[in-house]
Amino acid sequence: MTAESKIWPGRQEYRPASELRSGFESLDPAFDELTGPNPVLEKHWTGAEWSEGPVFVPSLNSVLWSDIPNNRMLRFDAGSGETTVFREPSNYTNGHTLDLEGRVVSCEHLAHRISRTEPDGSATALVDRFEGKRLNSPNDVVVKSDGAIWFTDPDYGIMSDREGAQRDSEIGSCNVYRFDPETGGLEIAADQLDKPNGLAFSPDESVLYVADSGNMRRIYAFHVAEDGRSLSNFREFAVVRPGIADGFRCDVNGNIWTSAHDGVHCIAPDGRTIGKIFVPEQRTANCCWGGPDWNRLYIAGDTSLYSVQLAVSGAHRRPI
């Protein structure tokens, strides 16, 4: 059964409908090479209150994503074109990714944890505390090639009951964490950010990019040491306007495709914005690579799910 629309009445509008745009803006010839000659933005489904955290799951030929305020995960079947409810309630999941075995790893606001979906559909808790204190509300997540799970933990899911349950932070800070599923060890990887949000590694994993959606309002970069876990050289990488960067992913050439209020911006490895995909929604939250060749960019745009076929593939860690 197709998923029911659950858009709340009286939604906040950040921009009037007359300002919403659809299409592509090239700011550099390099962007044209990435999109190909005739890119088309497709809308697959609409009816979410706040679409977030998409991940393409090859074994399902589907995109899973979060409708956070409605406490559910949705599934778009790329073969049939149908969107159904994958999990409800979902503990107010936010970001998702795949581990090295192709299992979905999720951030759960309500349970303040990172979980993994097993082949039978059940969810296994991986980590929910740091030094005995509950995490805030894990937001976005990536898995490195060594299997370590890196995630951000701002306090959005505990600030109100809209995206979780309001409570005080036990940790008292918002950090980037590295979790080792083999040993169960959890460590703070970065604590320099106000509200760390989206994150991604460069294709060679020598750089970790993290968006700050709080007071700092930038995408920042860290150098990743040869040990694969230590970070240094914290620096500003790019500014995204209008709005802020939320979630993003890299392509095989090292370009970042990041959400913004007006759609998805493409940022070159040197920090220049080289092009934009305009999405006709109030805000765009996140994106992921998918499809047989990993060159279809799926976009979680406010109430909807979109995609565009591009001429470049994502720097995705293919499951074995």
C-alpha cells in the first residue's frame, strides 16, 4: 500500500511559493561535465513532514529515508516506483548509511542510539552511551572502509518533542564520534563544532567533512591521519547559502553535493560552488547516491523524494 501523506497543517514557509525554483544552474564548466547534457529532476513521492537521511539499499533496489516528525521510515522501490512505509514507529530516525555488508545503519533520535537493521528486518542497538551518559540524538552517519562508524550527535532530537523527546543533555556537548563495532569502543573524534550535522569522507578518506548547522553555519574539513581515526587541521571548507548545509555526499572526483534551502549545491574539492540543482521545496535536507551505477542522486527535499541521473558516480563504499 502506498504510504499515506502526513504533511502537517500550518507548516512554516521559509520562502514564498513564487520563489521556489526547479532546474539547474551551472557556475563552472566542470559542473556541466558532472550533470551531462540534459539532466532532469524527477519527483518520486510527496507527503512527508520533513524528509531526511536517504540511503540506497541495493538488495532492495530501494531508497529508505526518514520522515522524522511522523516517526516513520519510508521506502521508495526504484523498480515499481511505489513508496511504502518501511518502519513505523522508527524511534524518530534521521540519517542512514550502509555498513560493509550492506546492512542499514541508522541514527535514532528517540532511543539516542546508532542501530543496525538485520536481514530479518529487526533493529539491533549498536551504541547509545558515551562514558555512561546517554547520547543526545545521533543525526547523520557514515561508515569508513575499515568498518568504523562515524556519526554526529547534535541536540535537535531533545530540544523539543517534534523530532524526538525533549530532555536535558546528559553529555552537555555536541560531538562527532567514532564507533568501532568490533570492540564496542566509542570515542570523541571532534568537539570543535556547535551543532555537527552532515558528514562525509573524501574518496581517499584523507579528509573528513562535517557541516555545522548551528552558530558556525559552515562546512568544515579535517585531515585524517594515517591511523584512520585521528583528526587534525580543523579548517573552514565552504559556506552554503541560502540556508545552510545539512546532509551531503561526495562523488568519485571529490566534489561535495550538499543540501541547501534552494536545493543541492555542488562544491569542488577547492571549496568553490560550481553548480546548483534547484528543488522546488521549502528546504532540502540530504541526498545519497544510488542506482545500478551509483550515478543517480536521490534528494530528500522537505515533503518529498526526488532524484536526478548524473554523469558522475558517488564515492560510495560498495557492500561486499
